Amino acid sequence: MDELSDGIKRLTVLPLAGFIVICLMLTYWQVVAAPRLEDAEENNRAERMRRRVQPGRLLTSDGLTILDARDTEEGWERVYADTEAFCHLTGYNPRSGLQKTLSDVFYAQNAYSHAWEDIVQGRPVGNDIALTIDGRLQQLAHRLMRGRRGAVIAMEPQSGALLVLYSAPAYDPVAITRSEEDYNVFTYDPEKPEINRPLQGMYPPGSVLKIFTAAAAIDAGISDPGAKLHCAGAERVAGTLVRCRRSGGHGTLTLRRALADSCNIAFAKLGNELGPDRFRRYVKGFHLLDAAKLPLPTSTGRMADFKGFKGEMQLAEASFGQGATLLTPMSIARLTATIARGGEVVQPFIVADVRTAGGRVIRQGEGRVLGRAISTETVQAVAGMMRSVVEEGTGSVADIAGLEVAAKTGSAQNPAGDPHAWFTCFAPAGNPSVVVTVIVENGGSGSGVAGPVAVAILRAALE
Ligand SMILES: [Zn+2]
């Protein structure tokens, strides 16, 4: 009997085990593997489409073709020109850079399709994309940043059109995809060339953020360029020890002088006087932490919330751009542009227009005004103070005959070594047409290292 019941048990256990195995396998294919398989299917479909359609070109505003296409036996293939200067814009394959985010435009899919024109052309052809980027300036940024890490941004403050969006170190999209080994070297490079620093790099802004604190304090009516502050060289402000770049201190100084000679203590005190609520309100008004809406991956900024027992200390530190504050170079460029364009915040843009192969413009880019951050009176006061930075302060590198530049320097302390060098500026000061923002990672002095790069770009842009 026992033997029999054992046999019956075995008979029931075996199918049960089989059933469980089948269930597990079904679960695996349906739940675990299915998204991956769908992705593969999607990739295959996209790949087939890419081979069949002649993709549009990517052009700079001065007519350089930075991404082209050639017909091969296996279908259409991408061709890169002047690879390194434009690598973070073109990307290195269909899953990176603008090739990824503007794929529908390049291949005339969905909202960008034009079936009739394809019939007229006799074959499917994508759309050309003209960028606002000035190829000559972008190439200059590439040359100036050779051997450095950092970012260069130039934009027109009135329209929001980006003229330069450059990230260093650059890479060669062709060389890194030549073999798996080349690609691995690129991916694991400790200098992280894949990061597009102007939009994704998160940096302590240091003293360039004093533009913001000065603007907020003046706009809120608690200070003006002639207001007196005091600096003893090293002081406790709201429980945190603040050191000034002048170890002996500035003594009594005006707000104008505090910005021109970049006094941390004066700004720590000013921020605390402004208080957390008003400080936060201006952060919002300037869209300081917001990511710029561009067709490339962009980081949002970070700042302490100024709440709890550390709140006052955090506020004092944020007022001169240190502590927990981390911003992208684009945030600083936009802050500078807000002063340059009279107090309104603009949404920058990079696509000038989209054209069909037949030359019909089907989309045009434009900057959008997001709102007013500060009054025009405040702008005048801050712009005048930024002019003093150049004429009698830390920004003398931009004191050029025949051109009035308004600027702010920064040397931002960070845990990764020497301070990051910042320089942000606009010109001509009376009627600004170009904003330039530069950061050189671990560059040390803002005026000495980032300043000359910014001035060279500014000069070339205004030629
Ligand atoms: Zn000082």
C-alpha cells in the first residue's frame, strides 16, 4: 500500500512541478523579458527605417554641415564632419545627441512626415535641421578648451538663440564607435567625455551667483549699489564661518564694491537680511533651478531648503554660491541673460528651423519669455555693478578698448580639488547682444583661466 501511495504521490507531484515551471517560464517571458523583446523589435523596426530613409542633414547657422548621410550597400549611413567640435550636438549613434531626440525630424516621421513630397521626390527623404549654433564660434570654443574640462555657452539674450553649446573634453564620434574596445575606453574614461557639461554638469556656482543675490536684494528694496556693508576677513555669519578672499577683510564697503571685489562676507550677510522666503521667491522668479527646455538631456539645479536649525547657515552659504547649491552652466548663462535682456527670463532654443528636402520650412524655433524676474531699475543697478567688476574689480581681463563688457568672476570651492573657474559676461553693456558663460573645472582663478576664453568668444561673436 505504501509503495502504491508513494507512486500516486509521485504522479501528482510531477505534473504539479511541471505546471509551476511552466508558470514561471510564462511569467518570465511575459513580465521580465517582454519589454526587452519589444525594445529589440522596436530597434529592428527603427533600424530598418533608418536604412531606407535618407536622413536629413544637421547644419550650423553659418552653413556648416555637421551631420550628413551617404548611401551604402546596406542603406543610408551617417557621416560626421568636424567631429570633435560638434560631438555633443550630433551624438555618436542614433541613440545619442540630437540624432536621438530629433530622430522623427531627421527621418520625417510622425508630425514631421510629408508623404506628398516623398512621392514627388520618388523616395523617402528626411528633413534638414538648421541650428542656431554658430559653427565658427563653436570651433573657436573647441580650440580654446583643448586640454581642459568644462563648458562654454554663448547666446543672444534678446532672442534666446544659442550660439555656442560646447562641452570639454570632446570626443570623436567615428573613432569611439570603430570597435567595442574603443567604445569601452570612451565609456569608462574618468574624464567623462560623454557628459554634455553645459546642460548636464552640476557645479557649485560660487561667486557668479552673487549677481543673483545682489539683484534679489536690490529688487526687494533692502539694498542698493551704494549701501554699506562690513567685512572683517573671517566672520561667523548665522553660525557658519565665512572667509573672504581678502584675509585682512574689506572693512566697510559698498554693495557695488562687494560685487566688484567679490566679498563673501558682505553677501552672506545680505542673503540673511533678505531671508529664506524672499530668497526662494527670487530663485523661482529667475527659474534658477529649472532645466532649460532643449532637445538634449538637461539637469535641474539643487539648493538647500533653508528650513530647520541649519536654515540660516544654508542661506548664508547659498548667498555666495556655496554650500549645497549646484547649478548647470546653462543656469548661469540664463541668469546673465536675464540681466542683459532687461529682467525677463528667456527660454533658450537651439533649432533655428526644419526644412524638407524640397526646401519648405515646416518648423521654426524661437525663444519664449517665461516671465519677469526683476524690475528694469534693478537691472540697471546690477548691470552697472557688473560693469564695475570689469573696470575696477576681479574682471579686469575683460577691460578691452572699444568694447564695454559687464561681467562676474567666480572661483567655486568643490570637493574634487582646485576651485572651478567661472566667468560670465555680456556686451556691449549699454545694448547687450551676446552673453558668454565659461566654466573650467579645477581651473582655479575665474578671471585668469575662464576669463580669457569668455573674452575671446565675446570678441569673435561681436566681430
Ligand atoms: Zn570681504
